[in-house]
Amino acid sequence: MSTLPTASTSAPLRRRLRPHHYLWIVLGVMGLSVIAFTDYPIFLGSDPLHARQRLLHELLILIPHATAGVIATALGPFLFSTRFRQRHLKRHRIMGRVYVICVAVAAPTAYLLTPNLANGVGGFLWAACTFAAYQTARNRQLQAHRQWMIRSYIFTLNFVFTRVANPIPAWSHLDDPHFFMILMGFFVAYLFFSDVFFNWRELTTSRAQPSA
């Protein structure tokens, strides 16, 4: 008597979500929350007339800044995907160049939109990390390139990190001096903790001593 073939051995295994997939999901939810709780109230909230006047006044700067920032943010999952890079190396390089151009547009326009010291420092660090990532890629220093890209992308996400807590009144009503100090702390944390991540093995593993 013949038996039906079992589907369990032939059916392809479903791809499981890996930790970095959850990271992208969390970042996506954070970005959507910023749109819902920050951008929407500003432009379509309680004072739409004032918001539209400001939008028209800053249109020539806001459009390239927002467009470049959104594109740079959206390119992140593809640029950091090892599988995508291995399968589509040429596209990876093209996307990398587009990312550099986007940062070159978004960093200075962020300062032009709100010309203060915090945006000046943040824009400079963002552009510097991106240039270092580009230069190390040209020099084929791939490990250093990846590290600088991570630093650069963290600054790309600064818009999300500094606004995701806006629904909390104590955060959204911070005065400029206190917000400046916190923002400077964010910049230091971006650089410090990324270095801790890159050197975690050296920090936590003792090198074996050679035998006498």
C-alpha cells in the first residue's frame, strides 16, 4: 500500500527573524511615532495657519532636507545587509554614493532650518563620519568603513532619537539650554558607545599569555 509523501520534509523552512530584523522593526516604529506625534501636530495640528506659513517660508530648505534625510534613513537596512551586499555589490555601491549625497544635503540644511550651535555641531559630526565612511570605502578599508558607516547612520537617526519622547510633556517642554546640553550628551554617546561596541571583544576578553 502506497503512502502519501510527507510535506514536512519537503516544505521549505520559514525564515526566522534575527536580532537585527527586530532592530529595524523597532526603529521603524519609532520613526512612525515621530511622524504621528511630532510632524503631524506641527503641520496639521491646532495652529495649521501658522504651520503652513512657516512651511512656505522654509520650503526651499525644508524639502531638500526632509527628502535627503528620509532617503538616507531608508537606505540603512540595505547598506548594512551582508546578504544584499554580497548579492548586489554594484547596487550597494550606488546606494552608498546616494547616501553620501543625501547626508551632504541634509547636514547643512539642518543648520539652515534652525541655525544654532547644536545643529552646527551635529551636522559637522554627521558629515565628518559620513566622509570618513566614504574615504575608507575608497581605500578598501572595509572594517573601518563599516564602523564609520555605523557612526554616520546613528547620526542619521538623531532626528528620531531626539523626538521619539515628544509625547512626554517634560521632554517636549524643555527649554533651549537644557535641550542643548542633552543633545550634546547624545552626540557624545553616539561616538562613545559605538566605540565600545566595536571594541567589545578587546574589553571583555583577556589575551592568552605565551607559554614560557
